[in-house]
Amino acid sequence: MNSRHLLLITNYRPDAQWSMLQFSDLVQAAAENGGWRVTRLEPPARFGRGRNTTRGMGKYFGYLDKYMSAPQLFREAYRRALTEGDPPALVHITDHSNAIYSSCFGSTPILVTCHDLIAVRRALGEFAVDRPSASGRMQQKWILNSLRRADHAAFDSSASRDDFLRLTGSRPRSTAVIFPCLAQSLAPVSSGEARDRLHSAGINVRGPFILHHGNASWYKNREQVISVFLELRKHHPDIELVCSGAPLTAGQRRKLASVSNVFHEPGTVSAEILAALYSRATVFFFPSWVEGFGWPLVEAQACGCPVVASNAGSLAEVLGDSALLAPPDDTSAFKAHAEAVLTRPAVGAALRARGFRNIERFTRDQMAGDYLRLYDVIAPDMAERRQEKSLVAAG
């Protein structure tokens, strides 16, 4: 059997956490290309199949799958590997929210990738928003306690690592900051092609526009997107707004009622349409209260779109001097930054150039190499065996 056997623990599919599933795909490809044989395990979709498992009763059916069926499945897979003489050298849990499964794999070294601890911090009352329900707080406490027992941890940013060390009070045997790469292959689209793609998708923007893309979580700070847009409209009546991704709330739409003719909400879009939006937008605006990394930022930069963003969480670390930054509550500063891009072509050109340089830090090869090197640190005997084989082949 291949001694470089990796168990990859991924997310529950009915929860539709597509970015986490994409991340797992990238890690699996990196491991397999690096000579590891990967067994991929995910919680079974039995009780939650065909249901919305993120709310209502569907959430509790999902809990049956994730917290009752999954541990049994994982223990059985682990015992089977041992019985067949194919023990894993390493278990990689690709999302920290699944750290609760770490007890299923005996004494095998376990690596947990921690993307962010926003949900844990919210449950602890660290943000000025409502805390989750009692069951939600209990779930996040369970996750945090599981993270305290992590042998090895990787992080999307130094900000996430700092939160982990502060909240867990633990010191894993090894830690590493490994920036994720672009999950989708995005590149600049010519002006004419972008216009045609958007028109075919029913996104009929006529003039310059601000783009915001992301989910509907509170920390995305969409109220700030709306406030800045309405302020800009006072002096730039031709500016439009596109909010793609998750839909806005009814309250957010009411704030835009007076400018509904220049507001566009295409919802979830394909990679082809997203690349056209990034390429066609005058500025990409991302004023999050906190982030663990911020994929849309580097997606926008990959397509040559100037970025205005907050400096909170990981964002200053991820962007450096490649974007115009401001505190997430500073409407005036954001307005000034966006106006600079709108009115001074040299500013936009400089941000585009810096953005292209910045994304060179987030390539698939870089992420793959960083994880493979970490695997070898965690399972050094595997690295030694590989070296021995290389010496034999060379001799």
C-alpha cells in the first residue's frame, strides 16, 4: 500500500458551503499531484438530503447527519484502513468547523485548516450584533473546545492565527499561514466581450458602476455599500450599483428604492459572468467588518478591477498597498477613495497594476507547495521514505 495515505475530511454537502468544497478540491488536487493517495470523506447526506439544512427543521436533520452519522462513518473508515494494512499517515480536516471529528482517527496526526473564527467570536459576544441561539452558542463552544485539542493548524491569514491562539489558549505542535489560491480561474475580459456577457445575462448597466460581490452575512457590511453609493450619487448621477451573490434584505432594497433604475441585483452568477462583472466594474467595494481572507478581493484584482476595501480582519494583510483601505465604519473615507478611482484615471491604473502584482502571492502552485511542505513537517517519516526512494532511484 502507498504509505503516503491522506484522509481528507470535507464539508457536509447539503449545507451548500461551496467555497469550502472548492477549497477541499484544491487541497485534494495538490496532495495527489504531490504523491499522496487521498481518501476523501464527508458527512453522509441521509436525513438532510433534499432539505434546506441551514435553517428551520432542516437544520436539525442536518445535525443528525453531521453529529450522529458522520462520526460513525469516519470511525468505520479509519478502522477499515487499519485492518487493510493501509493506515493514514495524516488526517487533514479542511474546515475548522469540522474539528469536532478529530477524535475519530486514533493517534494519527491531524491538521485542521482554520479559515476564520467569526462564528465563534460572534457566539462569544465579541461583535455588536445579536448572538446566535442557545443551540448555536453550544455548537460554537463545541467547535472551539475541539480546536483547543488540534495537533497542527493552518490558517488563511495571520489574523485568523492570532484569533485562534487568543481564543483557544493552546499552542499546537505546528502552525502555518498558507494563503488560499483563487478557487476559480478568472482573468480580465475585454470591454466588448464583458458588455456582451452582461447583456446576455440581463445585467444592463449603462455607465460606470460599483460592484459588490459576496454572501449576505452581517459582517459583509452591505449597509456601508449602500450608504457610500447613495453619497456618490449626489455628485455622480451616472454611477450605478451591482450587488451579486446572495440577495439583499428587504430593508436594504427599500433604501435603494429611489434609485432602483440604476441598481442591479443579478444574484448568484457563473464564473463567466463574474469575470465580466469584475472586468467591467469601475471599482470593487468590499467594506467588511471582518474577514478571514476575502476571496472576492483577489478575484477582482485577477480581472484588473481596482479595489476599495476595509482594513479590518485579514484585509490589510491580504491587500497591502494594492487597494485603497479605510475602517469599515468610515463612510467619508470610502466615498473619497471611490471618488478618486471614478475621477482620476491614474489612480485606477495604479491600483490595477498593483492588484496584478498582489495576486502573484495566491497561486495554486504556491498553495500546493506550502501544504505539501507542511504535510512533510507533520509526517516526517513520510518525507524520509520519499528521500530514501529518491536516493535508491538515483543510485
